[in-house]
Amino acid sequence: MNDLDTYRPALHRFTLGQADVTTILDGAHIRKPINPPFAMDKSATEIAAIAAANNLPANGFENTYTPTIISIGGQTVLFDTGFGAMGHDNNAGNLARRMGLAGYAPEDIDVVAFTHCHPDHIAGVMEGDAPTFPNARYAIGRREFDAWTDGSEIPPQRAQNREMFLKLIPPLADRMTFLEDGDAVVPGLTAEAAFGHSLGHMMYRLESGDKSLLVWGDVTNHYVFSLQYPDSTVGFDDNKDMAIASRKRVLDMVATDGLLVSGHHMPFPSIGYVERHGHSYCWTPASYQLRM
Ligand SMILES: [Zn+2]
């Protein structure tokens, strides 16, 4: 066990309707500075003021990576894979091992559903030459798969990322379902388009009884510097204008509907709500409402 296992929560599990939801911290990295990647329209002074107002440091941020597992109707679906072996030297790639602590063996995963194909979401799908989740089929947005395969719309800074995609994902195509907006992954879990962070980025909505949860992937990647300022350009976004439009649409929807969210880069356990504050938004971590 390393320090992270001992001193920092890395597993979170709760029941929602008939579904079991587990979030697992794959890893965490300190990155400096804040701009880039976040708040690229803001000055250092403005960023320092935002940081201070939120009791955060102004010289950098922690990026966390939190895949979600949802078991419903006898099917267990993993959303995104973390870094896998490429994270092991750098405080990440812990998903497969920590799943075991949560009671899930790699063999238990029936479906791996990808929100998109950036490294922190796909790298853990293979372990060497073998699939990490040996019984899984795969689900991915059609637009996402086609964009990375074709390559012409992929920005130059994602060239290495595209090499990773070509190595990892197309070889799995014979076990892959290609999703359009509104398609079901399994009964109770539906894909929803939110393009922009990547060309074909997907979210997934769980509906069980009167309960709902949106696995929003990377619609917004920092709970303050992006979520509170959805109009701000983010360096991580592959189509920046489309990403801003999707972010504003999804934040409005989630805040209006009081929808519970699982966000890959929200602070662990990465489960919460979005409150509207004038033209801005605020992330509110879930607490005991899920246990009552
Ligand atoms: Zn990400």
C-alpha cells in the first residue's frame, strides 16, 4: 500500500434505484500553472482572485482521474479506464487494483463504455497485449471513433494521443458497439452527445426507477476554473468553441434538473450537483442525500 491508499479515500460506492454505483480514483497529478490549460481568457491577477475566493492555490491545480462502475440489471459497465500501466510510475493507473478492493474483478466487467479517447480515459484498456477486462465488450460514440480513425480533425497537439488510439482501440472493433446520441449501452444506460472536448465526446445517463445520474466525462474538467467559468477557453478541449457550447448546455440542464453527476475530473468521490449562481455555476459535492 502506498500513501494514497492509506490516507486518501479512493473508493466510493452507493445505491441509486436498482443500480450500484462505484467511483474509483485512478490517480492524481499536480499540474502547474492553471493557465494554460484553464481560464485562458483570464489574467494572472484574475486567476489569483478566483483561486483566493475558492480557497485554492493560485500557482497550480490537482488533476484527478475517476472512472465510474455501474451495475444494473445483471450488467456491469465501466466508464473509462484510467491510465493503466502508463500511469504506474506517476501516481496513476490504480483502477484495476482498486476495483478489487471494491469487490470487482476485471472479469466482472461486461461493458467498457468510453466517453472519449484521451489517454486518461483509454490507456488502461489493455495490459500489454491482453485486454485488461477480458470478458468485456466495448461501447464508444460513432463520431468519436470515426474522428480519431480519420485523423483530419484531430489537433496537432494530439498526434501522440492519436497513435495511442490507433494502437489500442481499432483492434477491439469486433467487440465494439458504435453509439449515436440516445442509443442504449445496456437497459437503463443511454449515451448522450456532448461534442467538443473531443470531436465525438459522449456522456451516459443512468435511469433506474425515479433516480438518474449523468456520467459526464470531461464536459468540464475543473470544479472551479472551468465549471464556474463555462465561457472560458480550455486548452484540453479539442474543438474549443464546440466544447464551450456543450459545457454551457449541459451545465444549464444539470442545474435546472437537479441532476446527479459523476465527473471524471471532479474532486473525489466525483459525485455531486451543479447549482446556478447568476451566470455562473457552483459544484456541490453529494453528501447524505444518497443514503436517505
Ligand atoms: Zn480526462
